[in-house]
Amino acid sequence: MFKNFIGIDVSKGSFNFCVIDETGKTIDKGFHEMNEKGFKDFRQILESFPVSVVVLESTGSYHINILSFIASFKKEICLVNPVLIKRFIQTVSLRKTKTDEIDALSIARFAKVHHAELKNYAPAEFDETRAIARIREDVAQDVAKAKTRFKQDVCTVFPELESACDIFTQSMLNLLNSFPTAESIAKTDVRTIEKALLCTRGRKTIFSAKEIKELAKSSVGHSSKIMETVIRHDVETLLFFLERLDELTKCLIEEVEKNNSRQLQILTSVKGISEITASHFIAETGDISRFDTREKLIAFAGTDPAVRESGTSIHARGRISKKGSKSLRRTVYLMAMGVMKYDPKFKEYYYKKREQGMQHRKAMIALCNKLLRVLFAILKKEEFYVAA
């Protein structure tokens, strides 16, 4: 049984701590810089309270160093979702006064009340795989934005080309980088256009240089030096992000294969789930044994129904909670789109929900939850998926 409860409130360059006893009385508190001296001094304080539990809330990235440091010598340390701390504070006080010192005390009180329900942090839970997965996700969004901007600009300088073919092939990007407008393409001979279309990697366009030149001759696109600069910038930006995305994708899959190859094989046994989405799923969920039930996995993804309580009444709001991992939620949605396309069982389930009156998005959420239940089962059993 713990005799002391220690709350830590973390900021970018420092942290406050508060120690309370079994009665809730404050017996120590203080402030330290987030540096080597601060860590060493705080360790001495922690060692003076051997029968204690330490709790700190997740702060994006600021908590990682202090959390890893304490976990290296003390197992009774818990990382808590800040939403839980906020709710706890609202239940015990109506005061809105907020300081780092008060927050540390509130976290210590939370630890005293809820320590039996909390799980000790394990260093492996901060997974570097998750960090690379989230960077990849950000770059994938940058690629999507760059493509949208590029498509809009091509519609200005050569609208007929954007309508006729895929402008995102490597050969077409090469061409538009060399000849950014319809006018510049129309003035160029076919042989030069053919050379510009050549590419040693990536997808090639199905259009011939002659067809593109003819299309350019009759184009109503706007041409100017400014738009040539804009198109070249769009191409260079897009190529940069695509190259980064390829590097990060390779790094992510290699990391997952190295540490979680079995889980990767199990997930990709579901037709429609790629190595990329499976790797993101593993990076976000970690060890499936963390989830006692499939409902907890669904809650972690934030696709569980939002519930409103009023007195003795409990009502479902008709929308998802969105309280889990946003990255996992996005990944599961992509997975669901894939399995619906390739697996008749999941496709049938989706259309069944549509026939019941669900709109597309709600039917997709229902499909996401069905998929999560299936993935939970096969990962727990360590069995490959077998389509019915």
C-alpha cells in the first residue's frame, strides 16, 4: 500500500511536483528545471519517499524525458490522459484558479484516489515507431495539400491536360517542370517533349509526346512568367514531399518488421490492409495485450458512441466520442475503406448498414468498429484472418 502520492506538472523547460500523504496533506512540493541537475535533485526527493506512486499527465512531448528518467529507476510511475485529470478537478472543486503548483497538487490528489486503477508505465510504451509513424502521417498530409495546389494551378495554365490524364505521374511532373505551361509545350518540338517525359523511376504517362503537343496547341490555358514560376515551385515541392514520404514509409515498415513482424503478417492477412496501414496501426496500438477487451480498443480509437449522462438518464448522442487516438482513427478508416473494397464480407456489412438508413459516414464508422473487433480477435489469438 502506498504511503505517499506524487503529482508532477510538466511544462517545456521545467516541472512542478507535489507530495501528499494518505490523508491528503501536502508534505513536500517544489520546482525544478528540466535539465541534468533538476533530474538529479528530484531523484533524491523521490528516493526519500520509497513507498510512493508518481503520476504525471501526457503533454505531447514535454513529458517524455522526465518520464523516461523516472522510469529508469522507479516502476511505480503512471502516465495519465490530461482529460482524466481535468474531469477529476471538476468533480472536486468549482474554483478555476490554475497554476503549475496547483496542477501538481491536483495530479497528486488524482493519484491518491485512482492509483489502484492505473497501470505503471513501461519504457517500451513510448515507442519510437509511433514517432516515425506520426511524422509520416504529417508528410502524407503535406503531399495531399501539395497535390491539391498543383492541380489547381495546372487547371489555370493547361486545363485540358489535367482533364485528360494523370498529372501526378513522374513523367508528367518531369514535363511540367521543364515546360510549365501549354504555350511553352506547344512551342517545343515532339522529340524534346519525349526527352522531358523520360523517367527512370515512378509511373509514366500513357499519353504520347505528340498527343500532348496537339492538346497544348488548342489549350485555353493562361500563360505567363509568373505562372511558369508557380508551376515549377509546385512540382519541386511535391517531388520533395514524395521523396520524404518514400523514405519515411520505408523506415516505418522496416521498424515494424524488425520488432512486430508477427503482428504485421497477421494484419496484412486481411485483404485490403496494406503494410503501410498495418504498420501505422501497430505503431499506435502497441502490444494488443494492453487492451483487455475489444471495447477498450474501440474506445482507444475513439470510434465508440459518445454518451451524455444527466441524473439517472444515459443517452447516446449519435456521434463518436473522438476521445482516443486521432491517428489510429484515421488509420482504421483507411483500413476499412480497403477491406470494403476487397473483402465481400465487409462490403456486405457496409451496405447492410446503408439499407438500415445509415448515412455513408455512420456506416463507415460501424464498419471500422466491426474491423477493430476482428483485428482484436486475430491479434489476441495470433491467428491469420480467414475470409468467410
